[in-house]
Amino acid sequence: MAIFREIQSRARLIAPPVVAACLAGYFGYHAIQGERGLFAWLSLKQELAQAQATQTALVKTRTALERRVMLLRPDSLDPDMLDERAHALLNYGRDDEVIILLPKERAPAR
């Protein structure tokens, strides 16, 4: 009986720090590895940087396309742009022009 009481009294002394350490470990692990932890935050930060880079590229592309469309509007028609589009869409060329046809894919140089 004395041994049982000794174990019981020591368990009462040891139990609160062990429970506190387990809780600290649990919350610490989830603060780093959890769904909203440090690694998830770093991953989201990286995805945000990639999305912003994509957005920047798309804005540049859109600006370039808007500039080309503006050159084809009836109120500010650019003859060079009209000529370029006619050549591309209608396969149109004048008698005094020299047309050089390039292959779509070139073989790699060795």
C-alpha cells in the first residue's frame, strides 16, 4: 500500500507538467505544420507571388493587344497595320514584293 501511495503522490506532482508539455507540443506542431500554420502561410505567399507574376504578364499582353486594336479602329487606321493584317489573313501580296517562306519548325543545328 505504501508503494501505491508513493506512486500516486508522485503522479500528482508529475501530471500537470506532462499535460502542459503535451499541450505545448500539440499546439506547437499545429502552429508549424497545421492547415493555417507556418508552412501553409509560406506556401500561400509563394502562390501569391506566382499569381502576381502571371497578372503582370497578362496585363502586358492585354496592353499590347489593346494598342494593336487601337491601330485598327476606323478613326485612327494605320496603313501599315492594315497591310500586315491583310497579308496575314488573306495571304495577300503585291507584285513588287519579295516573299520569303520560312518553315514552321526548324531542325536543331548540330
